[in-house]
Amino acid sequence: MRLKTSLLKEPKHKELVSCIGWTTADELYSCSEDHQILKWNLLTNETSLVVRLPDDIYPVDLHWFPKTVGAKKQTQAEIYVLTSTDGKFHLVSKMGRIEKSVEAHKGAVLAGRWNYDGTALLTAGEDGQIKIWSKSGMLRSTLLSQGSPVYSVAWSPDSDRILYTSGRQLIIKPLQPSAKVIQWKAHDGLVLKVDWNSVNDLILSGGEDCKYKVWDSFGRLLHTSSSQDYPITSLSWTPDGEVFAVGSFNTLRLCDKTGWSYALEKPNTGSVFSLAWSADGTQLAGACGNGHVIFAHVVEQHWEWKNFVITLTKRRTMQVRNVQNDAVDVLEFRDRVIKASLAFDHLVVATSLQCYIYNSRNWNTPIIFDLKEGTISLILQAEKHFLLVEGSGLCTFSYEGRLISSPKFPGLRADILNAQTASLSNDTIAVRDRTDEKVILFFDAMTGKPIGDGKPLTHKLEVSELALDQCGPSTERKIALIDKNRDLYLTFVHHLGKDPKICKIGSMVHSMAWNNTANILCGIQDDQFTVWYYPSVVFTDKELLPKTIYTKDGSEFGRAPHILSYVGAKATLRRGDGSLVYSNVPLYPALLHEYCTSARWEDALRLCRFAKDEALWACLAGLAMANRDLATAEIAYAAIRELPRVQYINFIKKQPSKDSALAHMLMFSGHFQEAEATLLQAGLTYQAIQLNIDLFNWNRALELAVKHKTHVDTVLAYRQKFLQKFGRKETNKRFLEYSEAVEVDWDKIQAKIEMELAKEREKAANPSVKSNVVLRH
């Protein structure tokens, strides 16, 4: 990936260009100290004078009213704030008319910024004050007053905090007076510029120490650059938060969100005082000290899938290369490419006006449909369909170009979604809630409606990354999530009962990805590359989980690697320095999943015997128990020397009825309440009572016996035996009360139990026969 820059031979402005701002993806306004405001049209390559400002107005900063709000009030959207050196800010219309001028600060107004929903305006001055104004220019509050000038400010993604510079310090101040202020030393020189991205919640800073740095929203340093040749005078995030640009004297740099540099350009611009990305994130403009406005667009992006490598060679051209036979196809588009995604044998390309869908078997005839807004910020793909995040909404399309659904929910801000906070499978869409990061919302991909009763999943901590598995039936759809503690959890999308069962399967996990053909999960865990061959085993037999994990040393991946994809037996990772590395994963687990899904248990056993891998046997044991194939499970558990489980499986096989066997399988997996409910529903009261006795759940056993008026003496007898074994006396009032009223006779109890089991066997052998025998205590 690199920047392709363009610069006119002669500058259009006669003096230093101080600020710029995009109105649309192809139209830009620039302000200069020559008092001119120029409009640049990139489609026609025309430049026109909008207005000549009064001689006493020297512009410093410019910011357009946010477009997402402007759709409702078009007149308001056509306004921008212009700050100047005379202590005023001006609300200026698109035609160049100054609607209002407001005395704001003593000395120059160094920054003016609208918040994301357009309800407030923030100004920062040379006098060290930061003020908040209404959108009509009425003063709401003076947020702070300090001794040094505030050179740059930025709103938080939720517009509830502001970030500002104070000498060498960076400070995050919440708007609520009682909330905690975060302050830290950021640079060794004055901090000149900051930017805060709404999608990834990361902060950029650049200073006179000639370094740019990346921080998280808690002030923790994620990346620091080497010392550049000149002070950093400008920087800006792309709207989607994937890359950022840095400007300095005769320097323009494109960087990844983790900080490493994609490309370096050395244009003849003087200092770049301001940088701005277009709304679609494809074009960059810079305000230059020598009167030029520099334009740049991103080219040479790469996408990979199996044997295909696709490169964006020009703004409207892609090259497809098949590495198996070196065949090359060239894809031409009418408009410039904004976003693209390659997965599941399909390439989805969004241009500024249309969406193109290519099948990897045929690159000549794409399916094309028009887009509503043309500002695609995210494309997610599943095997059967894909999701477009366009402007302010979500839309699911089939690979035939047919609209399937458009999920909607209160507080939706689609523009801040990314691949870590939204996920798609063949039947489910998962989205992290913007207002509460602990909450995950689930929608049916086919209808767009909330899944189940519409109740979202609420985790105990903020969720930083989520991913849906891609295989299996929709009823068994699972989601993996990493929280702020970097713990990895797994849970079902569809669940019974009030609260879903959320199981922890790993800690210190920094990145993860599901396999495309089997429900195998890989992740970067601490300094290791870890593969969970069968993560769902945590719901069947959680003690097996450590045995189904494959790990390899991750030192070759460097510091802070990120998993891009996990396709077939190959995981693709991006190292901290930006280079791509690949890690091979054993192929056998995916093959085992395939055999077990199609109930080919003999083939599965043959594979495990051939591989002689304990992790594979443990996987087979878990898969067999989940699919209730006891014969295979018994062999697999024996192979990993889990003899108590082999004995329990034999005990399950000897159960007199299918209902009893099912209940004990649920017991095996730790689902005690479900096991009891299964027995009671089948009318097997004795088995339900015995189940609670085996678990030493005495109160519940007695409660069931009394409620159903049977086997009270059985419960009392087992309780006495238990107490005698440990030399204890009865202290439970309920047991003392029933002990006085009920006689315990072990011979009668044994006869009654045999009768119960015989009745159950008879009922299982001939379901139509109903026994009239009623047992009493």
C-alpha cells in the first residue's frame, strides 16, 4: 500500500495554506493567509474562488458540520466553522457568506471542532482556554483555562470527553465536572497536533520532538516513531481507522493503525499544516506552507484468498493473479474503488456509486448493483452472503446481488463499526452495542430481526473483539469474544433459560480468527500461537479443553502480531513491523471435524489411529459425546487414558431407557438442572431423586420425594448412610422431622428401586404400555 500524490506546477494560493476540509468525496475547500477560500473539484480538476475574506481575517482552522446529521437539515450541513487569528470564529456558508462571527478568545483561535452529532462546537485558543458553544454560536461553557496555548483538540468517539494539548502533555477531560481527568507526558517537545478516531478509539499525537505516537484512550503508549527530520505539523486518521497520514516539512507518510509505515513521500510542499481524508477514506489532501494543496490517493492494496492475490493497481483498476498457474486478469471499474473484500471464493468491490460481486471461477462477468450513499466503511463476508456497512445503515446481500435484510436498532452508528466489533455468519449478525460495550446484539441475517426474544448478550466486562463461527447448524452457532482483560470466552448465540453459559477458554489473547471450513479457532495467546482444535468441548467436557489445544512458539511473529485470516490449514498474520507471515496448522483436526459432522465415526477413528496424536483423540472424544455416539467416545477416552470417564460411559450404556441415558449424558457435561428436568419430564421421578442423591444435593432430593410422594425413605436411608460414613449427626430440621415419621427398611427400598428400574425397562421396550403401579413410601 502506498500514496500516489499529485501537485500542481504552480500554487493556486499566494500565501501559506492553513486549513482544508472536504465537502464531498470529490470536493475540497482550502483557506490561505492570502484571504482566499478556494473550491477544488477533483472530478473536473477545476479550482474556483468561493470568496475573498476581509483583510483582517487570517484563517487558522476549518471544520465542516458533520454530514451524518446534515441529512436532516441540509442548510445546517452546508455550514463550516472557520477560526482566525483575531480571536473570532466564523460560521460560514458553502457559498462563502459569513453567517455569524463570534468573539471567542484573546489571541488566535487555534482549533475549532464540531462534535460527531453536530450538537456542540469546541474552540481552543492561544489564551489557553477551551470553550464549548451551541451549533448556533452561543457560549455554553468555558471548559478550562490554562497558562499555555492549546494547539490542538479532538472529541472522543462518544462526544462525552475532549482531548487537548498542554505543552508536552496530553489531557483527556470528560465533560462531566466530577469525572476523572487523564493526563500524561506525551512528547519531549510541544505537542502540535492530535487526532482521535471514532472507530478504533485510538489517539494520534505529533510534536516538536519530531515523533508521532499512537495511544489508546487510557493514555497507554502503543507505538512511537523514530525521530523524523522535522517536527510533526499535521496528522489525520482515515474515517475507518485502518490507516493514518502524517505531515511534516516536505514529508508525507502513510501508516498503519498500529504505527508502522506503509509509504513515505517527499513532495515539494514546505510544511504540511493540515491533513484531511475524504469521507470514503480513499483520498487525502494537505495544506502546504508554500501555497500548494497536495492531493494523494491510496493504491497497491492487497487481498489474498487461497490461490488468488488481488492488487489495486490504480484508483479504478485491480489485478487478479492466480498463483497456481500465473494467470492474470485485470478488472476495470467505472468509479474509484473505496472498499474491497475477498473471501469464500467471492470478491466484493464497493466503488463510490456501485457494488461489484465477482465469483473466483469467472472474473469477466460481475454482478453489479447501485449503492444508496456510496460511503462503504466495512464489508463482511460469509459463505452464503455478505454485509455492507453503508453510511448510517447495515445491509445484507446475497452473492447474486439481492438485498436480504437491513437490521436496525436504537442508537445505531454504523460508521463506527469495524471487523472487531461486528461479525457475520450464514445465519447471524453480531454487533457490539455502541452505548454499552459489554452488550452484544444478535440479528437474524435473513430477516434482520433480533434473534430469540431480542434480549442481547451482556458480558461482565467491555468486549474488545468478537467473532462468530462459520460452520454447523444455526441452532449451534457460537460466538467467541475477547474482553478488555484479554480473556477469551465462548458462548452460544441461541440458548435455553435466562442466562447464557459463557465459558472462558483462554487468557492473554490479543487476536483471534475462526477457520473457514471447520469450527476451529486460532489466536495469539501471550507469546504463543494457539489453536483450539475443538473449543466447543468446554460445553461437553471442560476438562478435555487443555488436551485439545495446539501451541507453537510465537517469537517468530514479533511483537504484537495480528491474525488476518485462517483459511484451510494456513493462518495469515501481520507482524508488529507490518510484514506478513504465515503459520501452517495441522490439517488433521479439520478432517476430523468433517468426518464427525457427517457421522463417519469409523473414518474418524481410523484417522486418529493413523495420526497417533493425543489432542486429536481428545477432540474425537468431545465430538463423539456432543453427538451422543457413546461407542466412539468410549474408545477415544480410553486412548487418552481417561478411565473414570470410560466407566461412566459404560454406566450410561446400561441405563434402562433412552431418557435416563440422555440425562446422564447431560450430567457428564455438567448440565445438572437440564438432566433433572429431562428425567422429571419423562416421568422418571426415582431417577431424578437418585441423581440428586449422587450429587449430595440432599435438600433437593428430599424436596422431590415429598412433592411426588415417593422414595422419601430412600432419601433418608442414603442420608443416614452418608452421615454414618463420616461419623456425623443429623442437624437438618427437615430430615429430622421426616426421620421420625418414616421408617427406613433397606430391603423394601432395594425392592422398590428394582421395581422402578423394571418398570422403566418395560416402558422403554414397549412405549405404548402404561404401568398402573404407583409406589408410595
